[in-house]
Amino acid sequence: MKISTVWDKRWQSLKAIISNIEKEGLPGPACKALLVCLEAFGESQFRFFYDGFQEDKLYPSALYPVEYALRTTLDQAAYDITAVHTAAYQHAQTSQHTRDTLKKAEQLAQLALNLAVKSKLLKAATNISYFDKSPHIRTIPYAPLALVGVPFTSTAVPRDFLATPHEIGHHVYRHSPGLLADLRDRLPIQPEWCSRWQEEIFADVYGCLVAGPVIGLDFQDILFDHSLENFMSDDGDHPVEAIRPYGYIKVLTKLGFPNAAKALKKRWRKMLAARNRPQSFIPYGEFSPVSLETAKEAVETFAEIILDYLTEARNVKPANYWSQDLAAGEKPESLYQKFDKWASQPLGVTVPELQTDGDKVGVLVDGQLRNKRRIGTTQTWIDDIKRQNNHKLPPAAWEPALSSEGWNVGLPGEGWPP
């Protein structure tokens, strides 16, 4: 198959941009190491598709044309370049207050990561945080690192950090070996509309394990400021907003925060009344309505099973939540004030550096490089697929490599709602 050389020129232009950014002098080794890994991974992705189709080693797909595979690969590399360059600039060039806020953001993200590392859900991992218009996380398959976007407003409003544990939950979901297979065996068979919500419910549960009751409060407010259309609709990824807080309430009850759970349930009922108490929704891609009570029960079931799996089967035991239970009769909003005070104190956490060593990259912990991998690889089956150079691969084999554990979905700044 003949492929235009313009695609190769486009990839070469991205490599030149990476080289130019590296010459700017990046703050600390982490951003530079991440760019090195991105260039190597991007090269392997691009060559896999460009050379593979050109040499007839990949059979064409009816769903994803050759041009789509090449464009997707280039776009995702460009998105990551933008995010890393933005992070590097913000850490080096902005005001002292802004840099201090980013340092706090990275410490909070590291606390959330460390819960998974301590319980061996993840190997050693670190993070780079940067400002964007809304909270989100970039899927980084090529390094043991979470690239976390936090709102600009967190420079003045600490509660705007509170989506971070949920975003780290996405990182854990996508990078924890064996987790998806375990959940498949434990979660009941549900309608497709509920199964599509699995990752978001997992991230909600994980967020509770990190932050405690205050994240349940924060998500109520996050969801409530959306349009009525979003509040009552199914986007195919997130639980319907009108019933999503009940998953938080179920988890907080089981975690031993009864007063907060009761207060948040009462608060959400009042908020639903202000939205005219919606009764049903239409699942994404379908036409028949489903009652919100049915969806609520499904979300609560998923949340409870995921929580039991994490705390019992995987021994995820939080040592220190970011917030504690309310006193009897205490207003839920007091959780914000207590979180602000807690977050303003030294957090006592070190954010390890991402570093390269020869052809390896890893996380520097206590002077040792941990969770090492060869630069440009993912430590997954994707590396094996790319090595199958002597066989013609059908679309069923190469399409998952295009996704690369979700690398090809989502854009920086488009992670809202979280």
C-alpha cells in the first residue's frame, strides 16, 4: 500500500518540536524524561502504522482507515507535547504563588498515587501537575507517571483540588495489572448503559478512599452547576448526574462516615428538588427511558462491589483521609473549611522524580530507580504486538495497539465532567 510521505514529514516536525523544547532548558529532570519517553513511544507507534501499512504487514480495517490511524497517532503525540510544554513553562516561568500552588497540586496527587502504590495496585509512580481550565488526567502509557490537570482557580480556591483523587483513580484503573479482569469476575451483568459507567464509578470509589467525605460534597457541587440537559442525560461514559452522588453516599457509609453520608444524602435530595426531581433518563444510544431509581441501585451496587474488592481483595487501607466525619448536626459545608485548613499545612510527602538511565526510565525513590522500563515501551502486551514484524496482523490485533490503553482518547482540558 502506497502512503503519502507527507505523514512522515508531519512526524518529523513533531520530533523537531520535542528537540526544541528540550533545548529550552526544562525545570528538573521529570519533564525532560517524559519528552524522551514520548518521542520514543511516538516513534514506535508511528512506525508501526506507517511502515506496517506501507509494507502490507497490517490488514486494512473497515472502521479505521490508514489515514485515521496515522492522524490519531500524530494528534495524541501533539496533545502530550502541548501538555508537557505547558507544565514545564508553568513550573519555571510563573509567579512564586503559582509555582507553590503547583507544588501543592503535585503533593496531593502523589498522596493519591501512594495509596495505590502502598497496596501494590501500582508499582512506583509519580506525577506532573499543571494548570488547565478543568480537572483531568492524561493517559500516559509510556512512563510510570500521571499527567494531571488542575483548574487555574485552585490558586485561590483549595477545594478545586478535590477532583484530583478521582482523576488518579482513572490512572489506577488503567494501569493496575489484573484489575479489570478481577472486576469483570466480580461485577454483576448489567445493562450496557451501566457497564459503560464502570471506570467512572471506580474513580469515584477510589476518590472516597483518598479524600473521605469532602470529595462527596465537592462532587455534588460540581454536578449541580451543569445545565439541566447534562444533569439528566447519559453521555455514555459518566453515570447520570442526578443519581451519581448516591454512589459516593453508599461508599462513605461503608467506610464509616455515617454522619457525613446522612447529611450529604439530605443535601442532595434538596438539590434534586431544585432540579424538579427528575424521574428517568434515556441511555446513551437508546430510545426507551429507564427510571433513575433503577440507575441509582445499579450505581450503588457497582460502587459497593468495587469498594469491597479494593479494601478486602487488594488490601487498600487508607491511613489518613483528607477529611473526617461530620459531628452530629454539623453542616456538610464545614468540610470545605476543614479541608482548606488541612491542605494549607505541610503535607509531608515527597514527589519522586521521573528519570532516565541509559535506555531505561523509572521513578527515583530513595536513591534507586524503581519501576524501570525500556524507554518507549509500555510494559504491556502492546509492546509484543509491535514486535510481530513477520506476520500480517488483522484489525482485531492492531486496533487495540492504536488505542494503547486509552492514549488515543481525550484531549487536554476536555475532561469535564471528571
